[in-house]
Amino acid sequence: MPKAIELKEGDFVEEVFQVKRKGFHTSQNGNPYLSLRLSDRTGEIEGRLWEGIEEWTKNLTEGDFLKIKGKVVTYKGQIQLNIKEMNIVHEVDIKEFLPSSSRDPGEMAEELRGYGGTIKDPYFRKLLDSFFNDEKFMALFKKAPAAKEIHHVYLGGLLEHTLQVTKLCLESLNHFENISGDLLITGAILHDIGKVYEFNYERFIEYSTQGRLLGHIAIGVGLIEEKIRGIEGFPEESEMLLKHMIISHHGENEFGSPVVPKTVEAFILYSLDNLNAKVKGFQSFMEREGIDEGKWTGYHRILERHLYRGQERQG
């Protein structure tokens, strides 16, 4: 298995990498070269090809997989791969190139379905079952990431995030009175389902055309409406309250919600969804920056702050 993160100066490489970015450049000596940003699930490395570049410039596409032979060198303090030979590979295990959840997606799906089984409302139960019994949808749900950046940015991340939010919502029922548990848990399970189509994740994680034009909130509401049409007698108010949870779960208009939460169940979902995403985002950023960089991380552009690592946390 390729491990970009372990490469060091002097290593001879004969591995498969994915092309994240390509560019045609000229060195200070006037020699043309093809610059490639290469990756596997552990990290990225810059690669440079000096021979046969005209053919590769035309035929190589970002997202392609390459079997590369070369040597790791250091240039201006940064390691890079001096490519001697490369060939396109057509069949790969995508899990070797995209990070994935540490949990088994089948186990997470069964656990989530178990929480759905606690729903007493027959119409919400039928709605959830219509998704859990949809093999095409579940195959995507088990594989999709939860985001392109910030939190759960890996295969299975959407299912992992959904399960965590659902468990947080279940716990909240032990602390608050007069909450519709059936509505809250149904909303928690379905709040992000539009993300199965918001992203492409066959080669790398990127927004799909549908995701860019509609966004996962609108896509999710459409999926729910489609399933409800197949459930005779589904109460109009139940549909309205559930759809309100989906369209308000980002909390504010500026963060993508057409309306703000206006029911207590919607507010709980928004709050716990935001909590789970932010905590995971904090932890992922600290892990990505390594453990030998001091007590403070670098500046997080999206969260707009440095993060304090401090001493190693236990328990």
C-alpha cells in the first residue's frame, strides 16, 4: 500500500498514486517539466517529470491513477518525487487513495437502523424503512463523506456523523421535557441525506453538479418528498415539521438554511449537529497538523483561530 506520508529523501519509489493537480512549468534553466501533485490516503507529494512531457500534458487528467517509478529528492527544503517512469492504472481500490472511517459502515448502518426502530409513530417508521430498505440509497449512504472540508471528510463520514448526531439527540431526551422524540430522531437520521448526491467520491471528494446547483438541504427535502408520496395517509403536519428540521438545521440564513429553527426539535438538531461538526473539525485539524508542532496549531482559515493542543488529553 502506498504511503506518501512516510517518503523521505533518497527513497526509491514504485507505487501507485492519484493525480490531484497537474501543471506545465519551466525551470530556471529554461527546461520544461510537468508538475504533478500526487496523493494516497496518507498524504501528498509533489512529483516532477522531465521527459516525454508533451504526451502526458495532453493525455493525463486530474483524478487519474499512475504507477510511478522514481526517487525522492529534496528541493528548497521540500521533498519531491523525481519521476523516471509512469503509466496510467485503470483498476484500483479507491480506499487506498481516500481516507475512510475507522468504523465498519455495515455496523454503523445497523446501529442507526436500530435507533430508527425505536420510533413509535407509524408514518415516521415507514419513512425511515423506505430509506433503509433502498439498496441503492444505502450503498451511497455508507460510502459518502459528510463534507469536503472541516469535518468527517472521508468515506463513511456521512454515516458516522449521522450516527453521532442521532446518539446526541437521543441523549438530549434525558435532559429536556416535552420533546417529540419521534420527530427529533427521524430528523436526526435524515438531516443530511442529500449529501449522498451533493458530492462525488469515486476518485476524490468534490462537489457534484447537483450539489453545486442545489445543495444537500434542497436535495434532502426532495428525497423525503419522493418517499412520502409512496406512503398513503402520511400526515401533512408531520411532513411539514420534518421538512422544517431539514431546511433549518444549519441554524442561520448565512450558513445555508432558508429558515432558522422555529421548533424546539429543530433547534436541538441544529445545535447538536453544529456541535458534532465543530468538535470533529477541531480534532481533525489538530491531528492533521501532527503532534510535534508545539502547543498551538497553525491558523485555521475557516474557524478563524489557532487551536490549543496543550498536554495530551486522556480519558
